[in-house]
Amino acid sequence: MGTTDNGNTIDITVDFSGGLEMLFGNQRRHSVSLPAVDSSGKPTNMTFLIDYLCTHLMKDPRVDLFVLDKHIRPGILVLINDADWELEGEETYELQPRDNILFVSTLHGG
């Protein structure tokens, strides 16, 4: 089935690197349990995850350092199970149990 015990959630791991961990309480790795479907009944995807991260995990008020216009900010590399998310459909990728999502800032300095 690919879901957890109750069949209604998906457990994934989200990692932040390249300075992004500062936006998330200086914690590099997060274990996240998400609903298997979004409010419209569609499978949970990367768009849902990004919104969830900004709403529930981000400790820093500067959301614009992570997203711009509800999309991942340019200069942030996203890997889904070690593959560039551009190969996986970017925001439309449907999350699977035990996925590992890595966000890496390639921008340094300030």
C-alpha cells in the first residue's frame, strides 16, 4: 500500500543544507508525517510539502529565503531520493513513504 499504520499518512525525511537549516531551527534533518491526500483528495505532492514546511517547521520569519511566489527560491537545489527534482516532476511529484527530500542552498554570502 505504501502508507503507514493507519493508511492515512506518509512518513518522509526532509533534510536542509547549505545554510537552509538556519531557517528550520538549526536542525538539518526532520522526520515528517503528512496526510496521504490533500484537502482536495489528491495525493500529497511537493507543493503540499513546501507549504507544510513553511507553515509548520520554519522557525525563521523570512519565508522569502526559501520560497518566492509559492515556489522554491532560485538557487535552491531540491533532490528527491538523490535525484534532481526536475527529473521527478518538481512540484507535481507525488510523495511516497520513506522518500528523502533534500533542500540545498547553492547561494553563499549575503
